[in-house]
Amino acid sequence: MLLLLLLSAIVFGTGLGSVNIAPGEVLGALWRGLASQFTGAELISNDVIVWQIRLPRVVMGVLVGASLSVCGGAFQGVFRNPLADPYLLGVASGSALGATLAIVLDWPRALIPVSALVLALLSVAVTLSLAREGRRFPPTRLILAGVVVGSVLSAATTALILRGEDRARQVLAYTLGDLGFSGWRDVLTVLPYAALGCGVLLLLARALDTLQLGDLTARSLGVPVERLRLIVVIAASVATAGAVAYVGIIGFIGLIVPHMVRLAFGASHRILLPLSALLGGALLVYADLLARTSPLSQVGIVTTLLGGPFFLWLLRREKEI
């Protein structure tokens, strides 16, 4: 069912817009575009709109939505905290600082995601170094270190924005998330980060299930708890950093999607993580479709407006249970 939802999101996401294209014609354009990669044939008419303009944006939405959802589910499992999300360790704040720095200094647009990616990964490295306790990375110390690092980086970002007020709108657009500038080159750049990070997390799904029994029980069953926690943090941070560096900070997808899957299909990470990837990719594509066909314009606004009330309902539901 979720696979069909994702496929429908791809079809509608590439078909709807200022020029509406029927689903059958979209499928034909996708086939002709794929064939042209091997035959060298030129694309014409709506094929160009589907293959060169809308499809990269949709594929980027699938990659980012899947990455954030898988990373959110993994973080909620490794920290045993339902409020954990992919930005827990300062990735978002580091990415925002890197992008703001590049924008304020008037660097070429191609360097903005590079700067965001570097600062995002550095912020995670700082968080890990602050949270380290010998060879251990206690969850509480990781969360607290992430909060502190995120707060400091957010303050630095604000200071830069105040120094470059004329570029504040561009910075704000980045912090609200936007898939509009995504091209095939951006997709191919993000793909290795998403594949590596999410691939590692999917391979560790069974170990994450064992970790839910508690650290002592997991150790008695042969799970290297500290090593597992470190690998999950690094893998999730790599995938998240790659995603937010190119599309900006998109809220709530990584927080609510794992909860939705958990409610419908159970808490086993062997099921939770792959289904979160499907649902997260589909939801972000639909949210972006709503953003570009309505006055809301930014996909981050849509995900926050939809995700906030849903999460409040979820909290109320758990309270009643």
C-alpha cells in the first residue's frame, strides 16, 4: 500500500503544476525520458517538463523524505525517546550556519550546499566530542550536547543574518526548506549520502530491536551497545546532513513519519525503517506539490502546518491510552 502511495506521489508530483499533464502522459514521458538516456533522442514538449524540470524535484523529495524518516526512526530507537528527530545532534543548526555564511559572504550558489554540508558534519563531530565519556556515548549526554551545540550555532546564524540584512530573505527561504532548485546534479550528489546512511541503518535494524530491551539486556545478548549507538549516530547524521544541505531544513517529517508507521505496522525496526522510507518519501512529495500549487510556497511551511497538529493529536492519544 505504501509503495502504491509513493508511486502515485511520483506520478502526480510530475504531472501537476502550472501545466497539468495527465497520468498516462506522465508515464509515457518517463519512459521516453529513460529511453533517451540510451538512444540520445531529444525530448520534446511535455517530456521536457516531466523529465528535466519536475522529475528531479520529485526524486529529491523522495530521497530527502526517506532519509529524514529513516534517520528519525533510528534516532527514536537508539535513544529510546519518541521525541528524537534527525536534527537532534545539531545537524540542522550547523547546516543553517554553513548556508548563512555562504549567502552573507556572497559565495557562488554552488558553494552554498557544500558549506552547509561541511558545517553540518562538523557540528555532529563537536557534539560527539562533547558527549564522549571515555569510550562511551551516553544518550543523555548526547542529547544535551546536541541541544547546546545547536543553540550556539543558531545564535551564530542569527548574528550573521543581522550583519547581512539584505540577504535575510534568502536565508529564511533556506531555513524553511525548498525543493525548487533541485536538478539532476543535486540528486546525484545527495544520493550517496542517503544510500550510505540509510543503508547502514537498515542493516542495523535487528540490533536496534534488541536495544529496546535495555542496554544491559542488549549487552548480554552480544550487542556492542556503545559501538552500535555511535554507528547509528554517524550514519543518520551523514544522511541527514546530505539531505538538508541541498534542500534546507524541513521540519516534522523525521519526527512524525516513524510514529505513523509504528501505529499502523508495529515497532519492529526491521519493518519500521523501510516503511518509514516509503511513507516519508511519499509525504514529502505530496507536501511539496501542495507548496508549489498554493500560496504557502515553501515545503517546510507545509510540513510544519500539517505535522504540528498531528503530533499534538498523537500526544493526546498516548495520554488517553
